[in-house]
Amino acid sequence: MKTATKSACDTCVHYDVEGVKRLGVDTTNVDFVIALAGNPNTGKSTVFNALTGLRQHTGNWPGKTVTRAEGAFEYQHQKYKLIDLPGTYSLMSRSEDEEVARNFILFGKPTLTVIVVDASRLERNLNLVLQILEISSNAILCLNLMDEAKKNKITIDYRSLSRELGIPVVPTIARSKEGIPELITAISDLANGKIICKPHKIKSIPKHVEEAVQKLSAAIKKEYPNVSNSRWLAFRVLEGDTHILEALKTGAFI
Amino acid sequence: METKNIDKIIELSNELRWQIGDDFHDNLTEAIYADASKIVEKTVVKDNKKGAFYLNAKIDQIVTSKIWGFPIMLLLLGLVLWLTIVGANYPSSMLASLLLDTIHPFLKEGASFLGFPWWLSGFLIDGVYLAVAWVIAVMLPPMAIFFPLFTLLEDFGYLPRVAFNMDALFKKSGAHGKQALTMSMGFGCNAAGVVATRIIDSPRERLIAIITNNFSLCNGRWPTQILLATIFIGAVVPSSYSSFVSLAAVVGIAVLGIFFMFFFSWALSKTVLKGEVSTFNLELPPYRTPLFWKTIYTSLIDRTLIVLWRAIVFAAPAGAVIWLISNVFIGDQSIAVHLIHSLDGFGFLLGLNGVILLAYIVAIPANEIVIPSILMLTVMVTGAVGGAGAGVMFELDSVTATGDILRSGGWTLLTAVNVMLFSLLHNPCSTTIYTIYKETKSTKWTVVATILPIVAGFIITFLVAQIWRIMS
């Protein structure tokens, strides 16, 4: 087989970003699995569509994505499968969509989780972000709806935010596909280990509670040496989450 | 899978819980919020002058206000309907003249040229083809206007405001406030509305939303309402008011449907589906300018064409059935005539007639073909001129001609009013019934959802007919 000589453009990183292959629903033989999480109505489905080239129906009302949707894209000859999870405000209550999202992040073992947030409502959205960072060590913050933040005269120092959270932060306007190439590059870098995350762990817990968490977390770690999120499991066990106890019994999350 | 011994962990956690007290959940939640606010303090700069938030809040003050909330909702519904009615007229008649007046005779000639026997060309061209052509001509234009308009409102962010306005009413009727969203989807298509009930977590409230979704007048039924309102109700007032009055009548029927939806939600939650109303958070999203062309494109592809395809798939066999029952004879009369006569008595009690009831049976797969079936069967029974022969569905170019045919079939103002009511209150179409079964996985609830509206329809039309006849 004859291979043509590659021009400078063909090998350039930016060329590849332009040349991303949207694979739609073809999710066979994937190299990485990416979960897409976030609060309701932050544009997850729009980000999903921008990445996969699919036309999942999007609508301006919370709770529109009722089941998880799957799609795929290819970048630098690696295939990424994308799972659009239902929007949730938290992972700590027991409503159905929260369980779908939580179970997938906990048991579905995605390579990494892209957390889509509304840049103009960052503080409220961080509630979910901080919870996900307890569960999953590989995450990217997609700071979406930057246009609306701008309209509301909100400026976000996303580099400091990235330092604070210990994960890559990519500002986007998914509707007009701004920032999507950067998001793809970040996904690829993290998936291939070019970036290492040091996710923020919840700090402001009262001392005596923190000690209890650490004790229980150590006990869980002893029984399950391979578990990366023993701290989150300790949170849940202390809250008496029976689903998690059941999962601990069967070892479903390993 | 190997089962781990976790007794030690459970024991330790019980002990620790004893030490740290009951406030763990609150401690954790507070810690998360404290961290979040620290991070935001360091990274976000806000200029709290009048930004878009201010405009959003201003719009919300008006559209969710106690005084203006409901009138604005009705006005928007009226506007969407008006644009649909007015806008669909012209393309509809163009499609009709193309598919029915040009292509149909051409196909007939072609068939006779190829030497098709009369029954084959009748079955295929007068039955199957005409049913499909009619559905396309009548349904495509209004759908191609209604769905995009609806999607634009949805993308703008209006639907959650509807839910907000109606929340108190839903709460009073023992249903979930998010049912407002599924109800709105039902105005487009009940099957889509039933699928959308997945946003409701509580199984009890979800069942209520599924069972009562059929009371949202769906897209297949709007044309029936519009046509009958124009012919019979617009005609009782001076012509300068007639279009306004017919529009008001159609909106009235839609509002009546919402009333029945509340009534049956309430009745169900007080009887077989008792339970607490669950609370939920509904964030009012910011208003967003819809991406106009993209919305038009996706709503055409994702909604209009899918629903149209479904209608075609169901209309084709229905057309075949109509042709067959009109052309297969038992004794000296066709099956259709036998059926109509046996249904006439019951029909009279309801202020309807046998033709209408038979049309509704034939049209179970798709509401869109009710009016053409009624016209065809009426012509056959009365022998009125203007029809196209036994078992041939047709559309009449002018609304007046349609009215003449219906009047020759014995229609009065009462008949029209009751058909409008019955169109609102009858069994869901077969696609919706199948969707309800798929979503509930329960024969019992599927049967309830199917029977309930038709029983309501029988009762209401019966009462209206009796009172009407006593009064006049």
C-alpha cells in the first residue's frame, strides 16, 4: 500500500482538531468511555451533539434527557464513546435520575467524566462538581454557556478555577461550537495520561467528622485495596446508603 | 461474583455514626457549599448591575404573575393555533390538488391501461393510495408549522414557566407539577407526551400523567376541530366574526381537555392512585434566543417527519379496510352499510350517528383519517353527489362543499359540537396505546388509559345530546 507524504498541515494538532470524525451512534470497538454529567439545563445534550455529530433533541427545560444517550467520536485514531447522563443537582439523594448518573460514574468505570456547568451559575453547579470529584479522579470541567455569563457580566478566571479544582477547565459555548476543539484536546490528553488530575477533596468538614470518615475510609481501603474512591464510599456508608452497602457486598464497583 | 464480608465495615460505621451524631448529612452538605463559595470567591468576578438576569426576572414577573400568567398562556396557544390554521390552508390545498386531483386520476388511468382488474386498482389506488395522500395533504402542512412553533417556544424557555403557573393546580389535583410539561408535549403528539412522563420520578404520579395525557388534544385531532368549528360554529355568527369565533371554539375545546385532565388526575389520585404529592425543584432556565433555522430543521426532521411517517404507516391499511368494507357485500348491502345501521341507534343517543362511530373505529390507528372516513361513508349512505364512489376517501376543495355533504348526512350544529367533544374524548390512537403499554408494562393500566377517555366521551356526548334536545 502506498502512503502519501504528509504535509505540514496533516500532522499539525490543529488539523486534527478540525479533522475530528463524528461517529454518531456507532459505538463499537471504543478505546475510551467518557461520561457527560452536569446539572439540568446546562447544555449537556448540546455538548453531546457537538462532540458526536448526533442530533439528540435539545430543549430549554430541565430534565429533558430522560434516559442516557450514547454516541461516539474519533480523534487521532482513537475512538471515544460518550454517555450523556441525565442532569442532576446532586448525587446524594435517591431520585431515579440521580441514581442513573451516580451508578454510572461509580460502577460504569468511565475513563473520565466531563462535567458540564453553567458558567453564569457556577457556585450552585459546584455542589455537583465537588461530589463528582470525590468519586472520580479523572474529570474535566466544561464551563459552558460562557456567552450567557458574559451577558450577565460575570468573569471567571478559569485558570485559577482549574488550579482550585485540580482538573482541566475548558470554557465553551456549545451552541456555536466555541471551545469544542479545546474540549476534545483536553479529553484526549487526559485519557492518554498527558495530564494528571489532582481533584479537590471536600475540606470544610468538621474535625471530628473528618476523623470518622478517615477511619472508615481506611477500613474500606483495607478490604478493597483497588478502590480509588474509598472516601466517597465512607460518606455513603456513614449516611446509611443501603445500595452502596449492597454494592460493597458484591464488589460491584471494583 | 464473590461476596465480601463487610460486617466489620458495617460495625465500624455504626460505631462511628454513634460518635459523630445525626448531623452527618448536614455536615457534609454544609462543607460542600462552604468549599464551593470559597472557590467562587477566588475565581469569579460579578458585576451586579442590570444584566440579562434583570431582564429575565422582569419577563418572569409578567409571564408567571397571578394576573397575567394564564391569559398569556391562552394567548400564546391561540397565536400558535391561528398561525397553524392560517398558514396551513394554502400548502394544504396545493398538496391536495397535486396528490388527489392530478396524481390520483393519473394512477387510475395507468392502472386501467395496464389492465388491472377493477378490484385491484380500487383496493390499491382508491383505498391505500388515497388514504396516504389525504393524510399527507391534511397533516403535513399544519404539523410543519405547529411543531417548529412549539419547539421555538420550548427553546426560548417558556415551557418551565407553564409548569410553574400550573403547579398549584396540579398539586390540588394530586398530580406532579412536571405533568404540565408532558401535557404540553401531548398537544403535539400523545405518544410523545407519554414517553416524556419519564421525567416524573414517582410511579404513582407518572401513571396519572400517562393515563390523562390523552386529554391533550393532539396534532391528529386539531384539523378535525378546526374544520368542524369553521363549518358549523363559525356559521352561526355574522361572517365578520366567524373566524374569531371558530378559533375561540377550538381553543375552548383544548381548554376543556385541560379541565378533564385535571378532573381525572384528581379523581385517580383520590381513588385508585392514592398517595402523597411529591415535591420537586424546577429551575426556571434563562430565556434563550432560539437558533431559528436549526430549530426549524431539527423539529422538521425529528418530529414532523417521524409523526407523519407513523400516520402514513397506519393510514395505508385503514384505507384498505375502508375500501374493503364498502365494496364487500353481504346480501344486497355492503359490510359498511350493515355496520352503520347497527351503530345508528347508539349514535343517536350520543348526538352522533352510525357513520361517525364507524369512522372512529376505522380510524383507531390514526385520528387524522376520521374526517375523510366520515365524508366517504356519508356519501355512500346518502348517495349524495360529489363523492368519488364506494370506499373512496376524498377531500373537498371548499369548506362549503364539505359542509353540504355533512348536512346531507343529517348533521346539525349538535352533531358538530358532539363530534368535536368526541374527538377530544375518545380512546387514544393505537400508537399511543402501544406506547402506554411499553412505558407501563401493565395490561391493566393500558386498558384503563384506553377505556377511561371513551367512557367520558360517551357520558358527555350523551348528556349534551339529551340537554340540547330538551332545550330546543
